Amino acid sequence: MMFPILKPRHAVTIDPQIVIFTVFFLLGLYFFFYIRSIVILVFLSFVLMTALRPGVNFLHKKFRLPYPLSILLVYSLVVTLLALAIGLIVPPLANELQKLLSSNGVPLFEPIQAELRAFKFSLNELGNLINSLGSSFSTALAVASSAFNSVFTFFTLIVLSFYMLLDRDNLYKRVAWFTKDEHHLDLAKKFVDRVELQLGGWVRGQSILMIVIGLVTYVGLIILGVPYALPLALLAGLLEVLPNLGPTIAAIPSIILAFFAGGGLLAGLTTLFYVLIQQLENNLIVPKIMKDNVDVSPLATIVTILIGLKMAGVIGALLSVPVYILLRTLYYMWLRENHH
């Protein structure tokens, strides 16, 4: 009787170190997900630091000011400019928006106007609403808590970026928590320097571009006589974050309002004006502003913003390009390290 020959079985063994590493890796991912709001805040602080550091270095080296004093002066200048901008823009903007929503003869806004006209209260209904809101302590507490959290987050952002500026030259040494290898420390230094160069350059360049386009659009619409120039110019400046696509979207409401305000001639002149702006932007303004800063391709910008918007809403859209620059730099450093 013949018996089949059994082949020896190969035992599969798993290295305990792999199991331990996997467990700790998954726990680390969960931990970072749990504190994701703090991670976002730290990243925003780093972005702010990269944008402000050239100004701090300029004051420190040019006028030989103490480094902490240079930081305080830069922060004071930024806060002052923001306060002036808000004071100069918000009141006329609110006035123009109110006129825009209450104006007659613009079919585009008629549904909104109808809703606003229907939104009326009698004195009794208003009194009942006030009493209802006054008795809702939890609602008031939630509003107060939200406001406090916003203020706290803003000051935390300022403080974190301040200390990052103070400790900028030693940031790369924080990797020493994980390794003491001099080669790794050198790579960490190059990585932080490269991210700061690219990320800070993009933030500064994009901010300047938005301001320039907003101002040019405002002056042009005022000269043409297009109504509501301020909100339209703000829209054009904000949409500069979407290259090529943003200016086209910003032109649409301007052309519509120009048509209802001055007919086909004004609409045609407004269209020509926006085409001229886009040509100047693509051939003169963008190359001039971005020549010393890191540019991100229009396709990459639009795709990353759409992905960020889908994944995390407005915050995701705001952080999408900085995260893309960070990952691009990380990939470049890894590729360079593994091919040299």
C-alpha cells in the first residue's frame, strides 16, 4: 500500500517587534486624529511664522533691534494694518451690501429681496422671541462659549507663532526626541528650511496678489461706474486663490450688475476690463510677484482646494495648499535622500 508523501509545512512566524510597532503606529494615528484641532492650530502657527519671519529678520539685521522686539514690532504692524483695513472696508461694505439686497430691478436678487420683505415680526411675536431666547440659558451659554473659544484660539495662534519665531533656529532639533543621529538632524534642518522657504513664499506672494488684484479691480469698477464696486473687488481679491478660474467667476456678477445699471455698453466695457486684468495678471503681475516666491501650478491649486473642501470644509480648503507644499517638500527630500 502506497502512502502519499507529505511535504513539510513552512511555519509562518511574525516578529513581535512588527506587532508592537503596528500597535503603537495605530495608536499614534488615533491620538493625532483625537487632537486634530490642536495639530491644525500648530500648523497654522507654523504657516504664520513662515510668512512673518522675513520681516522680523529685516528689522533685526537692518536696524540691529533685539529679536524679540523685532517680532513685537512686526505683530504690531500686522494688527494695525488689519484694524485699519477692517475699519475702512467693513462700514462701506455693509452699506453697499444692504443697498444691493434692497435694490430693485435686478432679477438675480429678487428671491432674496422677497425673503427679506417677508421676514417681519409683529411686536408680540418679537417679544415672544426675546422671551424665548432669554429663557434659553443653554443657547446663550453655547454662543458665549463659541465666542470665547474663537478669541482663545486666536490668541493661542499668536502666542504659538511668537514662540516659534523666537525658537525658529532650533525647531529642527525637536526631532532629537526620536533620534540623535547627526545625519537625521541635518535632514530635519534642511526640511524645515525648505518648507519655510516654499510655504512662506507662497503665503506672502498669494496675499500680495490678492491685495493688488482687489485694489486694481476696485479702481477700475469705480472709473467705469459699475455699482457696488467694493464687494465686487473683495470678491475678485478673495477668488485669486483659485488661479485662472477665480477671476472668471468674479467677473460674472460684475458683468450682470453692469448690464442692469448701464445696459449692454457698460457690460461690454466691464467684460473687456476683466479680460484686461486677467492678461495683466498672467503676463505681468503674477510673474513679478511670484518670481522670488514659490509658485504652485494652477491645476494643483484647484485640485487640492477641492479635495480640502470635500474632506474638511472651509478649514480644509484654507489649509489644502500649505499641506500640499509640505507633502511635496517631504517627497522631494525623501526622493533626494534615496537616490543619492
